Amino acid sequence: MTAAAGDAGPDAADAVLRVRGVSKSFGKLAAVSDVSLDVARGEVFGLAGPNGAGKTTLFNVLTGIPFGPDSGEVLLDGRDLARRPGWYIARAGLARTFQTEAVFDDLSVLDNVRLCASRSALGAGRRRDRPSAEETAREALATVGIRDPYAGAGSLSLVDRKRLMIATAIVGRPRVLLLDEPAAGLEPQDQDDLVDLLTRINTDGTTLLLVEHVLRVLRELSDRMAVLDAGRVLTVGEPEAVLSDPRVVQAYLGPGEH
């Protein structure tokens, strides 16, 4: 890994998520190769790269959905979650969204989020001092701006399906939320609204790790970012420094597109 100029990364004590030497291969294809990253508590960390660079595979191995890494460590506040099952990782505080809006179309939006709440650390083994799955689901829906909790998920617009998926991820109050291309397919105004929503979620205390091809969204949200190329970290640093790096331009952006 090569750091961009001026990027020292967070101190170990400030890093909520530390990825150390993570690799994942499928036969002879090394989809993720010896990736190491530190994500500071409270920051928005962007992740970019060309199609096939390994971004989604990295999210998969970090969250254990649907598989973990072949080697390496995934440390959440010093606790190694590598090769743990996905439900365990989610309850530990590492949640994610997906490229395709993963919702249950036959359920209401409230039931979608309530189902996730009941499986989270807040809902499981409920105690008197814990909010109910219903309460936390309604709170998550209010956060993302979905006003009708009884609307059918299958009737939602694209932007509201994305909001619903974010609600199902934040209902467990994760320490780190991984978002896989949340702005994909959205109109510019909806992208702006998404930036506002994710900024609020981050301000409320959730660290964000964001994969995104919409560079304007990455620039506006990210405190720091990394670029993957062929499964390896090409560079890490502040967005403007990373996106102007000649290696990034060559590998990802193309001449004149940054």
C-alpha cells in the first residue's frame, strides 16, 4: 500500500476498524490481496476503484456476508472478527448495505426494519431497559425520512428503497456502517439528499466506510479515501490528493475525467 502525501492515517487508539493483510481468492483469482486499512472512529472513509477491483469482495469478507477472508485480521475496536459468521459480526457492530436494494417487497417498510431490529443486539434477548424492535424500527425510519411505516416495500421508488435498506442497517446502531454504492442510479437531487442523510448518520456517531462510483458524492462525504486496483490498495489519503494521483487517473478515472 502507498499512502498519499501527508496521510499518516489514524493512531491505533483512534482506529475503530483495522484491516490487516486481508486476502480472498477464488481458485487462481486473487480478488482481494493483502489489503490493510485503518478507519478512524467517527470518520467517513471512501473506497473507489474500477469494476472488478475487489471493493465489494472486500465488503463481503469484512462483514462475513456471504464469506470471510482466507487470511488476515478484521479488528473492530481491537476484537478480531475475521472468519466469524455474518450475524456475529453484525451484532458486534459492523453492518452493511448492498449494491442491489435488499428488501422484502411483500412486507411493509416497518416490518422490514422491525425484522432486522429483532435480529440485532438490541432486539435479541430483550430486557426491560432496551427499546423494543418496534421503537427502534420507527426511529430508524424517521432518521432516513420514510414517513409512512405501513407502505409496502415493493411500491417504493428507487431512492426510498435505498433509504429503507439504510434503515435496516442502522436499526442495530452499528459502530461502523459499510455502504456499497448507495448513490448508484440516483438523480443529482437525490444524490444531494443522500449526502445530507449520510452526513447526519455520521454526525450522530456512526463511522462510515463507503464504496461509490459517483465521484462527486465521494468527494463531498469522505474525510479520507483509498483506491483499489486488481485487489490491492493503490493509495490512501485525502480525496483531492488521491483523485489527482497519476496512478489513480491511469487505473481508474482515465485522462481528463477527474
